Amino acid sequence: MKGESLKLKYYGTRGSLPVPGQDTVKYGGNTSCVKITVGATLIILDGGSGLRVLGNELLQSEFGYGQGTAHIFFSHAHWDHINGFPFFSPAYIKGNRFVLYGEHNSSLSLRQILSTQQNHVNFPVRLADMSSSLEFVELNAGEKIQCSDALISCFALNHSVDTFSYCIEVKPSGKIDYVSD
């Protein structure tokens, strides 16, 4: 069986704070967000401010009609890796399905973290009011997830909070290692 091709596009590469403008045209000014496609399967790594740009692009596809599915893997919950999620337009369209993956954390789940980011004090729309289907999967270091032809492995990183790196492997196309801060 021939494997699917593996394609990557960066939507955000900055840390901590988006810095759009003329000085950042070459490398981009948005925070962490990477799109990986494996055939028809969409995998998104991190939800920084680049996720808003990716979301606007996705509206031109099946996501604009409530027929899209994507897998979003969060490396960790620092602001620059989640701050684009409230502005991710496809998540407001009924019929779209998003599977959100993050590290199993004993203090707060990924759902709780994103809900806190979108509580009424911080944002006008609650996470629970987004119209798409949001499924949450908590991962442990060393775990492997199969997304179509892609095998995604998660590894613990040394950072100030619990953080994952991800290895996305598609045989025979190759693999991509995503190691953020």
C-alpha cells in the first residue's frame, strides 16, 4: 500500500507575542501554528495567533460548509500556543468536527484551560457556545495516535510547564518532528 504524501505549512512561528508588520514579513508575525496534511487528513499543531489565519483559509474549503474534520495537537497551554483558538472561525460552524489533543494534566484538563481562556471575563463567547463538535483527548508521554495514514507520537519536553513534542510519521513519505519551546 502506498502511503499518503506529507505536507507542512507554517502559520505562526513567533514566541510569546504576535508581532505582525513589515519587519516580520519574511518569517511571519503570528505565534505557534503549523498545518500538516496527509492526503485528506488535516493535522494542526498548536493554536497560537496563526490559527486565526489558518481558520480563515479553511473557510474556503469544506469547513466553510460545516463538513470539515481536523485534529489539533497542543504542545502546551502557554498563551502563545492557545490564544488563536477563540478566533478560529471554523469552530463556530455547526457540523465541523475538531479533535483536540493535549497532555493529561492533573491540575487542569485541556477543556478547562480553553474554557478558562474563553470565560465571560476574558472573551465574549464561551467555549461551550462554539457550534462545532469539540472532542477532547488527553495524552500521556509515549502515547501514539493513529490519524488516517499518520502515526503521531508524543514525547515530554523540559519546559516551565508540562509540554509535548510530536513526531508525525507517514510511511513511506517521511516524518516531521515538532519541537516547540
